[in-house]
Amino acid sequence: MHSFRYYDFLVAGMVAVLLCSNLIGPGKVGVIELPVIGAFAFGAGNLFFPVAYIFGDVLTEVYGYARARRAIWAGFGAMIFATIMSAIVLAIPAHPDEPWNATLQPALEIVFGNTWRIVAASILAYWVGDFVNSYVMAKMKLWTQGRFLWTRTIGSTICGQGADSLLFYPIAFYGIWTNDALIAVIAFNFTMKVAVEVVMTPVTYVVVNGLKRAEGVDVYDTDTHFTPFSLRDEGRVRRPRD
């Protein structure tokens, strides 16, 4: 694999945001007042989860689909490990002589004790959504010949976050929420996630251009096999000004 100066840091950042959004975020339901609609509840993790997609955009744009694919699998493995670790820690009997355990155990169960449906939905939706995002990003780069970065950052996010939302909420909450509530939550959270991408587009431009100059590469996936089930290092490496 080609040696890069900042690739590992981006992967670490993506995994960190992903884990925090899925472990810390779901523990709190926030509420905001919207014009006309009024009060609207949402999972706090949705404020930061789109940042993982921004990392995915940057990785795909600068280093190519194959290297973004490795980052997605790293995130997937981290989520599996965190899920197993949470289940084991919660299952361990609390020491009866420790005074904090009387309040700590129930609190941990509330924050980290998600149902199997939510866990399965979160992992599957992340895996599918991130691969859709990266695939669309790489393909649009070829179609636009590397121009109009904003079209592929936003376009890939629409596709990826759309797949994520359409998988997560029905798997996690169908039959628990009413159909109207389910549709409303999907629409709101999808819109909010895409809005974060739009707002962060100028920052993405700065980061992408800076990384291309610093790394001396600009990968086009002309010869890449777009299967998600591989860790091969692929993609035609070009200089930023080629």
C-alpha cells in the first residue's frame, strides 16, 4: 500500500466520530423548536454522525474508493467490538459492596443497553450507507472529470444518508412507532444530515485541496473493482495538477 502522511489520522478520526455517535449519541433524545412544526425530537447522535460521512468523502476524493473501503471496514470492526464489549460489561455482575454500582449499573444499561434491533440496524445501515456514499463519490468524480467537488460531496451524501435512514429506522422501530411517526423521523433526520454536509462543504474544499497538495496525489478510480468485499489497494494515483 502506498505510504501517506495523513491517511491513518483520517481513518482514526472517522472511527472515533462513528463510535461516539453510535455509543454516546443514542443515550439522549434532544428536542428543538421548528417554525410551524413546533417541537421535534431527535437522537443527539444525529448531530455528529454526518461528520463520519464527511470523513468518508475526503478519504474517497483524495485517496480513492479502495482506501476509503479499508476505512469503512475499520469502522465496521470497531462497531462490532464496541457492541460485544458493551454487552459483556453490562452482563458482568456488579459488586454488592461498591456504593456507586446501585446507580451506575442502571445508568449504563440506559445509555449502552440498546436492543438487538437497534444494534443490528445501526451496524447494517452504517455499512450500506458508507459504501453507497463512497461508491457514488468515486463514480461522480469520473463522470465530472474531477471538477465540481460540491456536486459529488452533496450527491453522495444524499444517496448514502438516504440508504442509511431507510435501513436504520424501519429495522429499529417498525412496529414500535406508528408509520406516520416513522416517516416523519426518517424525513427529518435525512434532511438534517444532508444539511450538515451542505454547510460543511466549504470546509471540505479546504481539507481536500490541502491534503491533495500535502500528499501529492489525486486518485481516480478508473481501474478499481468496486466490490465492498476486498481490502486491495487500488486506484490510479495522479498528481493534483495532472
